Amino acid sequence: MFLVTRSIIEILEKKGPLTGSELIEESGAEGFSVWRKARKSHEIILSSVARHYLRLDRRLKELSRISPSIFREFLTYTVVGLEKQREAIERKCASLSSHIEKVSKEKIELAYEVMCAIGSEADPLFPLEKAVCVIIAGDIVYCMAHDVPRPERSTGKLVRGSDIDLVVVADDGIAEHVIKRIDDLIYQEKYRLLVTPHIREEIDYVVKGIDKVKEQLLFDNFGRILACKILQEGTLLYGNSSLFSRIKAMLKETGLTGRLLEMENCARAFRRQAEERLMQLPLESLTEEDRNLFYPADESEEFD
């Protein structure tokens, strides 16, 4: 559908401030076109409640970008309105922020309940809270989780927005059969949460030993860089706090904390350049690479 800026203004005058996704639905137009028209207009205000953080994208030469993507930020975390609607925009932003915080908190609480339940079933000779540390990562730790329904990759079933990223690291000396048991228990919970109609949450997880972490600190390919990025951003959900502190210390001692910060700073600069490019180029001149700057990337294929 061809969209003119006047159409967006008329929708906002009639409906009041809307999120990006609501505006796209009302207009019936393609998302990129709506975002661009709104951004270019001097009469339209875009107010984002998003927090930006580092994300890796193998499609990009630089490997790093800022999350949420430009499109996801517009869809889920941006309120669009008119100059005369400033107070209403502020109210809607406050409501949106409160909802995002609530969703993030609920997902963290669910993940903690899952790990406590698994802990009660694990080998009593290796109490789970001492044998492993469970690190939660992803948009949840930035209080940026959303509940917009999306299809789960392997089954196609709709799940409740952001997945729950968990990294379970086993300490030195934990037997392989114990690690396998932990993996099996988490998988059972993953399946239960996925198929239970009133829950429909997706856990994305990995279980590994501390030796695997040390190997990933080599930081010499996409998978290892991603693993380190996840460990760096993650917070302790459950388990051995001393082991968690050791992992954070290893990241710092190897200089990876600083390198990841440099990558994030570069990604922030790249994001600003990408938005400027997408605003200035004629639509017919946009390449697939240009559009990759706009749409979300998927890190999950390399979760290791």
C-alpha cells in the first residue's frame, strides 16, 4: 500500500499516540515505509523507551550491531504521536515501560522457579546450587523483554515473546553423567513450558563445563565471540556465586570485557550511520544489505 505522511498524521489525530506496531496495523502499510515517513516528518514525534545493547550478527562485516534492531525498536518500544499529543505520548511511554519491566520480571521469576525445581531433582551427591552457576542473559537482563507472540523455531508453536536465555556452567570435577542429567532435566522443563497453553515460554539454553568456557575465551571465531558476549552481559540466576565471579574475572583478565565494550561502542556508531543511510537513500536504491540494517538478527544459531 502506498503511504503518504498525511495519512499517518490523520491516523494519529484520530487514534492518539500509538506504538509502531499499532500504527503499522492501522495504516496497512509496510513497516519500513511507515518508520521512514514518521521519522522524516517534522509534525510527528517518535519517543523510544528502549535500552540499547550489543548484539552479534554474522551477516555484517563488523559482526556487531545494536539491539533492539531499528525495526523491533519501532514496533515494540516506540510511541508515535503528534506535537500536540506530548502529554499523552509521555503517559503511553510510562505505561509501555511499566509493562516491559513487568514482562522481564515475570520471565526471570519463571526461570528461577524452573532452576529451583530442577535443583530438587538433581543428584544429591552434587547439589546443583554448588555444582553449577546458571547465568541468565539476553534482553531480559536489560529489562527489555517483550511478550509479542512469535513462532518457536523448531515447532512453529506461538510462544510469549522473548525467549529465556540460560547458560549453565559446571564447575571443575563435575562428572559428565551429572552434566548430562542436568541437561536432560532442563530439556524436560523446556518442553513443558513450550507446550503448556497458559505458559508458552521458550527456554534457550546450553550446559557446559568450565573448560569449555576457557576454550571460548580464545575469542577467535563467531561462536566463541558470541559465547563470551553472553557470559559478559549475563547475571547470576541460580547456583554457585563463586564460580560466576570466576567467569567474570576471566573475561576481565583476558581483556575481553574491554574488547566487548569496544565492539558495543563501534556498534552504536554503526547504528547511527545505518539510520542516517536508511533515511537518505531512495527506496529503490536500498540493497538487501541495507535492509539487514533495519530488520532483526538471530543469534540463537550459535548459542554454545
